[in-house]
Amino acid sequence: MKRITAIAGKVLIGPGQPIVVQTMCNTHTADVDATVQQCRRLAAAGAQLIRITVPGMQDVESFSRIKASLRSQGIDTPLVADIHFSSQTAIAMAAIAEKVRINPGNFHPDHAEACAQFARFLDVCREHGTAVRVGVNHGSLGSYITGLYGNTPIGMAKAAMEWLEMCLEKDFLNVVVSLKSSNTVVMVEAYRLLEQMMEERGVVFPLHVGVTEAGNGDSGRIKSCIGCASLLSQGIGNTVRVSLTEDPEAELPVAAYLAERYGERLKSSLESSSVKEGTVTAVYDAPSRERLILDATCDWGPALLGREIDELVITGKCGGEVISPELAGYLSDEILQGARRRFYKPEYIACPGCGRTMYDLQKAFEEVKARTAGLKGLVIAVMGCIVNGPGEMADADWGYVGEGGGKVSIYKKNVPVMRHVPEGEAPQKLLELITADSL
């Protein structure tokens, strides 16, 4: 069995290496000063890889200036260029970034041409020693794969495996793979299938794990931890991002917790537990509310996801005080929802935002949640842009997607039902459409 280690700058990603913590800028790449300052903060906060969107060729020069400014200041954190659709931009960035994230299936509608462009891209990466992340997301698979397998975990794994075969044919091994979904069940199944396929092939590439569009607050952290813990606890995953619809600095403590816990350097605050008829009673002595949430989620979220247990009762102490029934019940509900076992409120999908986002995503998400909080059982997506928003909200019943220019599109499933809605009116319009549809 050959297990690959990828190299991005001075960072090693692979077997025997520490789990690498990463995040992504949400500044506009054209705003060089703002992006440099955010990168400085992220590096100081512990980011070991920083991803920056490069929407098109017009942003290549900005990325180059960002990198030069950071290096002149002694900040050598590797930068990852995030590319959607444009192979021309990917090829240009392969000569500049330490790593480039692409989904080759979106390089061209014609699969043969997408393969040809991917081959040219790999040649440039080889020339410059650039690492590649092949990123396949649920809901944004190429038409070639969806035509064969549908928008499914097996389709995600098969798509990634096909691109990895091309890398092997070209003897290009500086590759990391990701299979992200906002649905924790789909995400975990896809990664496990890919790990199995790579082992059967005899070559295992490093994996970047994360739950995409996890949302914010406790829910976003819990959903991310359930998905990541289910894999990291089995030795699947070499680098991690916790995608939150918050400032990117907020992602890093959670990702660092996961990296430390599954690097076997962090113990849970769980004191004892018992199981009776599928119900776990877990007794904690946690130093803080945040630590209780992370520990309980990682301790029991994977077992709930895998249907090894059915209910979770939390007791004990948090911050020296007895855990209240309200906190215990709330946390159990959130973990059960994150594991997709029982839904007590709407399920929200929300991207973290990046340089493609053309409106105040965090504010919009909070407004949508406030308007729709009582709609138990619905899946509602709030997405930052039209580049990958409509595709990646594959599980959503309703979608709210920024167009730019102060306008929003509202989707039912994957069909736009109202376009060019002013931002100030859009949350109420969304609620009205949902209400009318339920009558």
C-alpha cells in the first residue's frame, strides 16, 4: 500500500504528519490590503494553510501581490488558490500559489475537454512544485458523473477517483482530495467510499475533511464536528477546515480542537457513561460551555450518525456549575439534528462566504433564521454567490442566493422562483413563498 504525502510550501499533509488546520479568507481578493491584513490575523491565530478565492484572470495579479506582501513581512503560511470553472485561471495560479483547489469536472461541459485541460494544469503544477486539491462537492458534480451515478456519495467518490487515476497516469502525486457536503451522512459515506477505493487501488492520497456550508453558532460547530469526528476517529483525514458563516478566525479554535483531539493529545472531559436500551447517559466535568459542546459532540455524534445509539442524556458539571436541564436538552437536540437523527428546528445550509460573496452574508443568514425559525422540518440554504450556491444547496427545500448589486434570488429546490429581490425585502419574501407553498 502506497500512502502519499502532499507538500504545500513547507507544510506536509499525509500519514504520520500532524492534522493540518486551514481556513479561507472572506475578503474580496481585489482588495489586496484587506486580504493581507486578514491573512496576517489568520496566521497569528494558528491557520497552517490559508485559502483565497480567485474568481477569474483579473484576480491573478491581486493574489500575486497578496503573496508578495505576506512574504515580505515574514509570513510564510502557504496560500491556496480557490478556483471554480476556469481552467485558464487555474493554470495561471499554478505558477504562483503553493496549492490550487479545483474541481476538474467543472473545467468544461465536455468531459474529454475537461480531461485535456486538467492534464495541462497538472503539467504546470509539476513545473512549479505546486500542490493540488481535487475538491468534489455534493451538488456540484459535473454532468458526466451525475449522468452515470446521480448526485450521490458513490458519484462523488467515483468522480474523485477518476481524476486521481489521471494524476497516477501522469505520475503527479502532490495531491489532496476532498468530498464535501452539508449533509453529514452524505459527507461521511462519500469519504469512506473513496478511502476504500483508494486502498483497493493500492495508492491512498491524503484527504481534506470538512462539512461544507455548516452554518454558524453552536449548530455549525456541532455539524462540523460530527462529520469530521466520524472520519478522523477512524484515521481518515489529514487536514481539516470548519466552515462557519462567521469571521474566518472563529473557525480556527474548533479546527484546532479536532486536530489536537485526533492527534491523540487531547482528552475528553467525559467522566463516565452508561448505555441502556440505546440511550447513553454521559456525565461530564467540562471547563467551559464551548468545551462541553465539542467534547459531547465528538464523543457521541459519530455513534448517533452511525445509528449505534439512539438518544443522548447529558449530565454533570460545566465550568464548575451543574449542567442545567435546559442546556443538557438543547445540546442533545442539536447533536441529534447534526447527526440527522431527529429534527427539532429547520435545517440550515449556509456557506462561510469568500471573495465571491457580494452581500452581507452573515447578516442575511441571521435575518433568514429569525424569519423561519418556526418552520421545523424544512431545509433552508443561504448562499453567498451564484457561482456554486445553486449547485451546492442540493439538499435544500428553499434557497436564498446573493446575486450582487443588492439583489437576491430565491429558489425552491433547484429552481429559481423569484429573482432580483432587493436584499431588504428578501427574508420576508422567502417566508411568504414558503407559507404560500404550504397552504
